[in-house]
Amino acid sequence: METRFSQRFVVVAAIFITCLITANIIALKLITIGGLVLPAAIIIFPLSYIFGDILTEVYGYRRARMVIWLGFFCNLIAVIAIWLGGMLPPASVWEGQRAYESILGYAPRLLCASFIAYLVGEFANSFILAKMKIRTKGRWLWTRTIGSTIVGQALDSAVFITIAFAWTQTWWFLGGVILTHWLVKTGYEAVATPFTYAVVNYLKKKEGIDTYDYDTTFNPFGFSIERVRSGWKVVGGSIKAKLL
């Protein structure tokens, strides 16, 4: 059976992937906010978690899993293209080769850390939100978005910093970096809660769905066709279709 995706789903998925790729490109610049030294990616990377929450909350874990993997491969394509661009011989009139390599030349260890941290963090975030939605029976959205981000961002920060910088700094220093990144990213999500509510409510109303992952296989590598039970739910005083 042909799978159809709504225009709104495509837009949310596109924003998710754009935030991810953009964050990886600008992450090499360090900025100072309130005395804290952070990567410039802090301005946009948390948005990938916010839109990841929206995907799981509205469309379910299966759709979110597909977009997470799509983001992974799109990011991989971008990295390969950037690497190939650096390997090609520069024109004699162009003087920016060293700057290109300095800014966009990723070390293999950093790439490995980034890819692993992304998958671990995003899948943990989506899994926890989907499970909490079932346990809370769809109530208290803020507990799911913030709760899943606390775990997902903690894993993302811990995995990336550990793999990328282990044995290059003291563990006390690395622990402080992990804690700082985790607190800032989680705080970002908490502040953005009204925005998340607005987008989720809009999509549920327009799409006419409110997905619960009762029969979903949560294996990140599982792409088998899963049974979806149909039902109904009253949303905002009117009956809306609900995927159970």
C-alpha cells in the first residue's frame, strides 16, 4: 500500500533536518553567552529536538524514526560534499583554501562523535516521549517534551563530549562541559514550551490525528509494517480522527 505524507508533515521534517545540518556547520564557532563558552550551534540545534518532539507527539514514533534516519543520511551527504569540496584543487585566484579547511574540515573523531550522539539522543528523546504519552493518556504535554529532552540532551551531550574529547582534558573539566551544554539545551526547550504547544495543537487540528504508539516496535532499526488501530477522540469540542 502506498504511503502518503501530508504537506505539513513534510514541512516539519524539512525544518528538523535543516536545523540539524545547519547546527553541524556552525558548531565549530565558539560564542560567549553570560560568561559561558558554547558552540554557535546552541542557537539552532535545540530546535531539532523541539521539532522531533512535535513529530513524535503528532505523527508517532514510526514517522519520527523515519525522519531521524533521513536526517542522519542527509547530514552524511552534506559532510561528504564538504569534504570533497575541500579535496578538489583550488583555483589559482582563490585564496580561501586554508580558511575552508580550517572551518569546514572535520576531524574523523568529531564526526564519529557527532553521528553517534545524534542517533542516541534523538531516538531516546522520541522513545521516552512516545512512552510517556501512553502513560499520561495524552495529558500534560509539557511533561513529555521537557522530560524527554532532559534524557535525550543529556545523552547527546555526554556521548559527544566523551567520544570527541576523552583523554584530551580532565574528566572534571569534561563533566562540567557536559553539564553546561545539557542545562542550556534543556532550558531552551522549557522556554520554547508555548511554541511547541501552539504547533502541536495546530497540527493535530489540521491533520485530524493524535497518534499513540501502542503497537509500535521501538527498535530504531525496525522498519517493518506495524498494525495501526483506528479510533476517535474529542479534540476541542469536536470529534477528530485518532490513530491508536
